[in-house]
Amino acid sequence: MAGKSQKTAGYESAMAELEQIVADMETGKLSLEDSLAAYKRGAELLSLCRGRLEDAQQQVSVLENGVLKNFSGGGEAGN
């Protein structure tokens, strides 16, 4: 189960960092170089978050079909 909480924490911290990057970029006070670095980091975070959401959607889909299966390898789920 520790793997699941780490994934959740990873998603939440990535979203928080992404929100901060967006806020920093919206101020217009970043240099071009800093803006490019922030954009690159934001793209990486967005990709990470999308991957986590896709994993979660896949797990929900499996649960909706009445099958409980662990995709993360972080622990065994059961009834």
C-alpha cells in the first residue's frame, strides 16, 4: 500500500509544482531562458500527471467490470 500513497503524493506534489510554474509564467516576469525552462519542466510534470490519471482510469475500469486487479505492483488488493 505504500506504493499507492507514494503515487498519490507524487501526483499531488507534481500538480502543486505545475500550478506554481503556471503562476510564475503568468506574471510575465521570467526571462526568456527561465520561461523556456519552466515550460519544459511543466511539460514533464503534465506528462507524469497524465500517466497517473491513465493508471487510475484503468484501475476504475477494471473495478467497474467486477475484477479487482493491482496494476501498480505496490501491494495486493482483495475483497
